[in-house]
Amino acid sequence: MQRGRAAAKTCITMYRNIEEITGKRTFLSTGCIKAMNGDIIIDKEKILERWAEYIRELFKDDRKDHNIMKNNFADPPIMKEEVETAIKKMKHGKATGPDNISVELIDALKILELEKSLIF
């Protein structure tokens, strides 16, 4: 096992040396970054500060006003019969939507509501 690792390490070192000699080696991290004014930053703390500054700048929201949808109460109210018809059309055993409410849960609540109305 040790022998295999040593051979792999030697192989990796050899390929790195070849890449370095031929000029094809690319460095993933140089340990420096450019400031907004173009100066090179080497200090780790200042690099972290620059990254934070970059992210704040990247996600800055300069929009004046967001379009906020207003409720339009001119529409007719949703009728109970419409909701019941929609629930009856829903198929059992399907994945829930973004609200995580399954058809089975809606049916169970409907049964509880019926039992509650029979008690009183």
C-alpha cells in the first residue's frame, strides 16, 4: 500500500515538473487579490475584507421602489362549492406542493369538520 502511494506521489510530482517546464501549469490560487483601485492585496485579513466588499457590491439593490402587488377586492369571493369541487378533482398519492399539504390531509380535515358538525 505504501509503495503504491509513493509511486503515485512521484508520478504527480513528475507531471507538475513537466507542466512547470513547458509553461502549461496553471495556478488555482495565488494568495492575492486586486483591490477596487487595482492594487494587489496579499494580507489574508485584507483579502477577506475585499471579498466581503465585493459580495456586498454584487448583491446591492439600487432599485427605487419594488412593485408591490395590491389586493384587488373587485373580484368576486371564492365560493365554498368551488373549493370543494377543486378538492374532489385532486388525485390521492401525489407529491405535495410548496405548502406541503397533501390531498389526504385535506380529506382528513374535511372528515373532522363533518364529525365536529354532527357533535354540535
